[in-house]
Amino acid sequence: MQMPMTADDILVSIFYHIKKQKKQKLTANREILHNAFYNARIKYPKVMSLFSFREREVFPESNQLDQALSNLDATGLISRQNLTPRYYFLEKSLDSSYKKYSKKILLEAGIKEADICKVALNISKNISK
């Protein structure tokens, strides 16, 4: 039985490919993260289709992104080990979760790994500014 693709699977895949770029952590700044994912949503609508954004205040916000970050943090795939959450650390367990579950789910949903790599590179560049 095919598992439905979730925002968590997309986030695991993106973070896995960011980690492959030799990055062990990324900003926990909501504005920077949401802007980067919003830009990726515009540029790669098929891959980012499960993320919707509302533009209410200063920057576009996504409930799906917030929830997926919280889920990955709760399961130990990413962690915030600092008192003021400045960074998310990409944990080793992220690799196995991607390889065992998310990769297959995305492939079955018609999302190619090369497309995820492009999104990850785009987001990585936007959060490094």
C-alpha cells in the first residue's frame, strides 16, 4: 500500500540533500526559513505543492512548514540545542529516515530526486544570505 506524501517527507528530503552539501545546521529564524520555502514554492510548485503560504504580516508564513519542522524536531531528525533557537541541527537519523521512507514515498508520488536536489540547493542558497 502506497503511503501518502506529506510535508514531513518533503522536508526530510530537502534537509537530507542540504546535509549532503556538507551543512550540519541551518538557521531556525522563522522569517528566513519561510521566505526561502516560499521562494522555492514559486520556483518549484510541483515539489512544494503541499506547502501553502499566507501573506498577512511581514513575510509569507506556512502552517505546513511550521508543523513539519515541529514534527521533525519532536522525532529527533532535527534538533535545536541552543536556548535561543538559532539553528536546527540536521541529525544522523535524518539520513536513514530519508533512505527508508521519504525517498520512496516521493518517487511514488512522481517527484524525482533530481528535483528535490534543485529545491534543496535553492533553499540552501536563500538561507545562507
